[in-house]
Amino acid sequence: MDKLFEKNKQSKTKMLTLKELAEFPKGEIFATGVLPNTPEGLYMTNGQFGKNLRWVAKKGFGYDDWSVYCHWDDHDVEWIKKHGDKVTDKHNIQRCVPCENDVMRHYRF
């Protein structure tokens, strides 16, 4: 995770580009974070409303494909990489990894 993609802390959001995506190693996590299980955060289930979800963005082994996985924040990133739930809602994906449309087209649903 040497090349960790991060959101800008001053409320401006850095958009992931296709060029940046291509530079990440295949099969590796390139971003991670924690969001609450709420409609404003990463809303995945009605159960445990408000509890924190840890998410990881992982590059696939195909042609610059990628996905986001999540689970409760008591799990570490490696566990979530292997066993987490895939995020399939486009708004939730963009909350985790703001990206250009070209990058979104490479998302592995």
C-alpha cells in the first residue's frame, strides 16, 4: 500500500484517474477508509445502523479492473480484502473512491 490514494483533507476531493489506477499493483489494496453505516456514509445494511464500516479498494488482476469491499471496522484490511462484501452501489463506490467516469467504467461489479 505504498501508493495509497487519499482524499484531500480540506474538503476538496481528489478524483482517481485512469493513469493513477494503471500504476497500482495488481491484486493489491490501493485505498482504505472507515465510514458509518448510514445513508450519508457507506449504507450497506439496516442492521447496526451507524456502526462503522471499514472499506478497501483493491485492484484486480484483469485490465485495470478494481472493486471496493467492506465489513465492520473490527476486521483488518487484509481480512476485508479476502472476505468483505463487495460494494455495488455507484454512490457508495464514489464515496469511498471518488473517481473519473473512465475509472468507474473499469469497476468490477
